[in-house]
Amino acid sequence: MRAVVLAVVALLATPGVANATPWQSADRVVDRLFDAQTELVLSGPAEASRDVAQARAAYAGELREGMGSVDPEVRRALADAARAVLARLNREDGRRDEGSASPGPVRGNL
């Protein structure tokens, strides 16, 4: 999560890159990753996976193009968030009975 915050700071420090659209996208990435972290604690992986998917979608186009050398850190943070959701999902799967349904759509979001 810190990498995303650092990426936003780097984006703002880069002249000419931080116009309204990328800024809104960067804000959405940070918000969705924070929401995903919160959902892992309060609600579970289904809600968190949707937030991670939305963060990944927000980190596209002009925002990603303008990130330059910070891009790998942001992509790592997005991947870390997805791994955290999958880890939680795997822990929950381990606690399920064999006959219960698997939450396939959750994995599909990641």
C-alpha cells in the first residue's frame, strides 16, 4: 500500500503529468486498495477482490503511461493486494466442507 502512496507522490512531483484525469485515477487506485484492505478485515475476500479489480482498472491508460520508473512499484502493490485476497480466500477454502460451493467469481476478479 505504501508503494501506491509513493507512486501518487511521484506522480504529483512529475511536471505536466498530474492533470485531472490521471489524478482522479490515482485517487481511485489508492481508495480502492484501501477499501480492499478494509474489506479483508471486515467482510471477506469477495468484496476485497472487487476493490482490487477496480484498482487495477483505474491504473490504466494515461495514469500508467505517466508513472515512468515508479510503474513497477505500483504494479507490485496491485499484485500484492491480489495475493492478499487470494491468501485469505485460500484460508477460507481450507475451512470449507468439501461439498460446499467454491467462490469462483472471487478468483475471477483477480
